[in-house]
Amino acid sequence: MYILGIETSCDETAISLIEANEASNSVRVLGNTVHSQIDVHIPYGGVFPNLAKREHAKNLIPVLAQTLEQAGAIESAPIDGPSVITPDLEPVLASIFTYEPELLEAVMAFIPTIRKPRVDLISITVGPGLTPALWVGINFARALSIIWNIPLAASNHMEGHILAALISKTDLPLGGPGTIVDATGSYDLLDRRITYPALSLLISGGHTQIILVEKVGSYKIIGQTRDDAVGECFDKIARTLGLQYPGGPKISALAAQARAEGIESPEPLPRPMISSDDFDFSFSGLKTSVLYLTKRLTADGKTLSVDQIKGIAREAEDAMTDVLVAKMKKAVEAFGIETVIVGGGVVANAHIRKALETLAVSEGLRILVPQIDHSTDNALMIALAGYFGRDKALAPGTELKAFGTLPVGPRI
Ligand code: KG4
Ligand code: ZN
């Protein structure tokens, strides 16, 4: 089964084409492109939704072209006849792209120039995310599904982050954000090899959740942040310290330097809710503590020294890590868990990864972590969500809706 995954929920325009094999329970990634918009959003200090939307509209066709080209470069590339836009489709497409005229133009120009790729399902992120950004991807997926007469899967971005850790391959060069990532190759699916229920920790820019995974496709949220997500906390603390968006990677680099150089924070920072009797989180107090500490240190017109910035970065990263590990330890014990699945952009943080791996060793857990370039947003994970949700596939052209908030399952 060939699945085209499309992801536009935030500031990455990503398209992936995979071939899933049910018998061998494996997937082959035929093409996988991630175009990051980070540079465009830096001046705004965060992702600006309408700008993200505009950028997606501009990038979807080039990203599709790149993904198909990668797939075409593989000898057995599946090709399925001509790709034509018949005149009767033109008004349909015009109405789908009412708000994205330049994307309509790009679709009309590009699609007839290629052969129809063999695709059995188009999986599109319908939420959670920035609704203007989600809509562009949804409209694009619907248009392709109509032109090529291919069913649609409405996929959940957070489920994608869980599934990104359920594929395994070892010999892959790492890609980084801001570049085109080539992750073509073969992967085994691990869903049939793990003990359920498993526990998933999702840490991204918009989410911090602990999810009970009863099986793939069946999730219960047992804990989540009451205010800021951990990635958001990284980004906001970075801003307070005068570092550029996205701050997560910068904090983590400075924290690593502080550890190597033995630099401590001028003051300890709180570990909010670390001992609370639940699996919830709160990170806004930590962010505010950094703000107040910074204000105090710069009260009489001084600027923060490099060592102060490094020390605070280290302490902030330690505080977030301590809370995440403590809550996971508690949840693992409460639910008798053997397997932990980690996902979301913050998994790119080496310190947090290592702390979770240490927890896994001490608790005798199996821990599944996505490779770095699959931890931040990508469309491979959305193609996987489509594959696992194939029973719920919708007819070509089905109208879909964007959901800013879309829980993966009920809160218990
Ligand atoms: O999953 P993701 O790509 O997008 C969302 O769905 O939110 O996560 C992005 C978040 C950002 O907040 C970014 O600062 C954070 O992941 N992040 C990191 C690191 N790399 C990315 N946070 C801490 N350390 C990192 N190395
Ligand atoms: Zn994400």
C-alpha cells in the first residue's frame, strides 16, 4: 500500500511517500521532504499563523515535486498513468483554493507535467495545529485526492508523533531542522512487538502529554500541561535570555556548555508540580521564575553575562527534565508499564533523551525514541498515521475540517 502523507500544522511543510507492507510489517520511505519555515518566522519571535499559511501555499508544490523526485529515483518507483486535470475539475479546484489562488495556479501548472504516482491513500493532518496552516494542507490533499481519485485519511498530528517512534532503522545519517531531510530507506514497524499498554510521553512546542497507549489507534490522556508546553517553555525562556526563536536547541546547546565548563545558575529554579498527586504538568511558573531572576540580575542597567545565561539555561533544562522524568516514573509504576514511547520536537533535546534513557535502564523499561529528524514535524509520521488508520479511509474528495485542538483520545 502506497501512502502520501502531508503535514502543514505548524511551520514545517512536509510531504512523504511510503510503501507499507502488511505481511512483513514494514515500511519503505520512498520520498520524504521537510521544508522548515523557521527563517521566515524568526523576526516575529514565534510562528505567525497567517505567514505560515502563506508559506505552506508557496511550498507545497516544490515539496511535493521533491518527494516525488526522490521516489522516482528509486528503481521500482510506482507510476500509475497520466496525471491530468480535466476541464470539469477546474471549477471544483477553483472553489477548493478560494483563499489560496497562488496554490491553485501552482497545482494547475505542475500536476499535468508529471505522471500520476501510485498512491492508495492520502493522509493529511487535520489537527491539532494552527488552523490557517492546517487548512492549506487539507485543501491541497483534497485537490490531489480529487485529481488522482485517491481516498483520504484525516490524521492526528499527535498520533503521528507517537508513531514516529514505532519504526526502527539504524544506519541513517541525521538531518537537521531548516534543511531538506532525506530519510528514504526501509524500516520495521514495531507495533506488534511491544507490550501494551505502553506509555507515551509527547513533548512538543504545543503539547506536553502522557498518553496510555492501549494499542495503536487507542489512546487515553492520563496527564498533560495545565499551561505552557515544554517546548513553549524552552522557547519563552530563550526569549527572556535574549536568544533567537526557536530557543529550544539554543538553550540545550548553552546548557551543555555550562555542564562541560562547570557553570551553575545564579539561583535554583522551581520544579513545578514535581510532587503533585497526578500526571499533570505546569511550566508557566518556571518561565516566570526565569523572567524575575533575569529582571533582578539586570536591575541596575546591567546585562546578563554569558556565564549567567549558560547557567540559567542549564538550570532551566534540568528543571524541565527533572519534572518530566519524575512524572514518567510515577506513571510507569502506576500503570505497570514495560514500554515507553517518546515523541515530539523536544525529543531532539539530548539531555532529556538521555535522562529518559537512564530512567528506562533503572526501571527496566524498553524505550522507543524517534530518530532526531523524525522527532520534529515531518510527514512520514502522518503517512504512518494514515496507514494505521486505513480502515477509516474516506472517499476521494471528502470535505475535511481543520481542528486547532484535537485530542488523541479521552482524558482519564
Ligand atoms: O513537534 P515540533 O516540531 O512542533 C510542534 O508540534 O510543536 O516541536 C517544536 C518544539 C519547539 O518548541 C522547539 O523549541 C523544540 O521543539 N525543540 C527543542 C529542541 N529542538 C526542538 N527543545 C529543546 N531542545 C531541543 N534540542
Ligand atoms: Zn509536532
